[in-house]
Amino acid sequence: MKIIKLDEQSKQNILADLLKRDPNNYDSYADTVQQIVDDVKERKDEAVFEYTKKFDKAVISAENIRVTEDEIREAMAQVEPELLEVMKKAMKNIRSYHEMQVRHSWFDTRPDGTLLGQKVTALESAGVYVPGGKAAYPSSVLMNIIPAEVAGVKRIVMVTPPGQDGKVNPVTLTAAHLAGATEVYKVGGAQAVAALAFGTQSVPRVNKIVGPGNIFVALAKKAVYGHVSIDSIAGPSEILVIADESANPRFVAADLLSQAEHDELASAILVTTSMELAEKVSAQAEEFTEKLSRKEILRKSLDNYGYILVVDTLEEAIQTANDIASEHLEIVTKNPFEVMTKIQNAGAIFIGEYSSEPLGDYFAGPNHVLPTNGTAKFFSPLGVDDFIKKSSVIYYSREALEPIHKDIIKFAEAEHLTAHANSIRVRFEDQD
């Protein structure tokens, strides 16, 4: 890994380099994705089936696009009992954490006849996109479906690409069933996002679309935003570790690689006050990489977006972390909780040497769907709030409105909105 003695210029160069990975920069794919979205909107099922055959080599029709109860039972029978138990344990933690996020309606009444409040309502439906192919990501299934289920969403629709045999990965399907998906459809890619957004004869539309996917999925979500809500346009994974001389270099190197193996565009950054630690972590990362199965991806990721940044003070390390606003932030210092209080921008914060990033990915309970590419400066992790909407509630009696009605009329007339003013005036015309 590259070791850089950080100054302001090198920090700006690194920030610019990281932002090149932003999916909003992939305009060369946008026209292709828009064509697929428009085609599905126009031809519905017909287009979905054609794209599924073209991209996934699977023959899907109105008769088999929706996963059946028999297919779910068949899938669950294929999952190793040990994995099933681990998934159930993780589910318990995820559900418990997200239940703490639940919001409730509230109302405030006053003696003058005023009632103000907020009505919290779950979305009626949500669509969850899950990547397919040979790999299975049951953790993503749980992390996207369980918050919706906890929020009270009635229809939770999962879409995922089928294999060439027309079947869904059994682990993925089992996780969906356990987490609370009410419907599962065998369709992936931009065509799946379009189907969820606009509806087809076989796939009913939803109110919101969440879940990770490749660049075509990300751009499709961007294209349908406004017709439906979406969670975010996710970019490549990233990790930043703040460490001082007390950190274990083997632990730090292992944690950096845990994210670098995701993708050649993934970023792994160590910010440290210790040059000695920097050199040990660099050597250890090289040693680990040679032994790991995804070493080609690891090498490209570290060559392109792997940095070890050496700073003079811990305050400078904290400021650098806040400037980068990483998806995952680990704090491995003598006083990690004190450092945590000074962190403003991070998707998830892992404190101490035994709180490594995969703990959050799979098991602890907080959501692993996190803001990337610096968007932790203004976005939050996926949660129950993503599956609710809030309505303001206003009630005034005549007695409460009367003393202020002229103030409202004055305000409306200042904006030259005479119908607004009249709406208030007519209620008191007998006395004015």
C-alpha cells in the first residue's frame, strides 16, 4: 500500500481521486439504461422477459416469474442447517436494533383549542433489489427487508436475477422468506428496477426501491427516482481506519483488506500518527494478499485506491476522516470513545480492535447499507425511517384562529396571494 505523509495538497488529490468512483460519473451507461427503463415502461412483461433471456439466459414468463411456495420449500431444504441457524441469530440482532428506530405518531393539544401533531405511516409497498448470479448475499437480503418489515410495510417485494435454470439462489430465497418478503420475482438488472417503478402485468409497482446492484441497477434507480422513492445511488465499498501506535498492525491490515476484496474500485485507507505502524501495516497487507482467494481484485483495489496516510496529530487524523466521510470507519486508538465523539461524517463507526467491519456486515444488528463516496456528510444508513412517511396534523378551533386570523391575512397579502387571504377572511367576515 502507498504510504503518504499527508499535507493539504495530497489530501485534496486523494479526495478527487476517490470521487472519480462516484456512480453519477458513469454517464456512458446512462443512455443504455434509460432505453431499457423506457422499454419496460412501454412494453411491460414482454420487455422484461426479453431482457431476462438476453442478459440472464433464462426463459421467464408470466407463469413462472413469481416464486412459488414450493420453490421456497425446495430452497430451504438445500441450505446447510448451520448456516440457517447463523442467519436466524443475525436476524434477531438486526430486528432488535431496528425496532429501536421505530417512530410513533404524536399530538400536542393546547387549552386554546389547538391540536398539532405528526402522523407516522408505513409505506404500503417496498421493492428490494438483490444481486443474483453464482454468488449469494443473504446478509443484504436481511438488511434490506427487515427494516421494512419492522416499519410495518405490508408488501415487501424482492427481485433478483434467476440462474439459467430459471431458479433463484436457494440461500437468497431462504433469507428472503425468513426476513419477511411477501413476494419474490425472478428478474434482475435495470429491467427489474423499471418493473418495480412502473409495474407490469406480472410485477405490481411499489412505492420505494432499495438494495444494492451493479452500475446498471444504480443508474436505473436514478432514472426512476421521482416516480418512486429510492434509498441511494450506492458507489463502491470503502473503509477508513484511524489508528495510533497502540494498534495491532495485523488487525488493521486484515480490516483494510476486508473491504478491498469487494471490488477493484473499493477504497481502503489507514490514517495514522505512527510511521512505524504504517510500514508494518503495508508489509502485513502484502503478506495477507498473497494468501487470500481474491488477490487479483485486492491488488488492483489497493494499487488504485489504497492509501496509508501519516499525519502529525490525532486531531489531523480525525479531520481527515471527516473530510473523506467514509462508508465504514474504524477507530483503533488508545481512547477510541473520545475519538468517536469528534467524528461527524461516517456511515458506520466501529470502536476498538475487536469491532472489525465484518461484525457490522453480518451480525451486530446495525444496517450495512451505508452512504458511500462522501455522502455520509448528508446521508444516513438504511433504516426504519426509510420505510415510513410523516403527515402533519393541524386542528384549530374558531376560538384559536380568531386572535391570529388578521396576522395570516397580512402575511398572505404580502405575498400577493389574495385567495389565501380570502380563505381566512371569509371565516370572520361577520365581525370584520
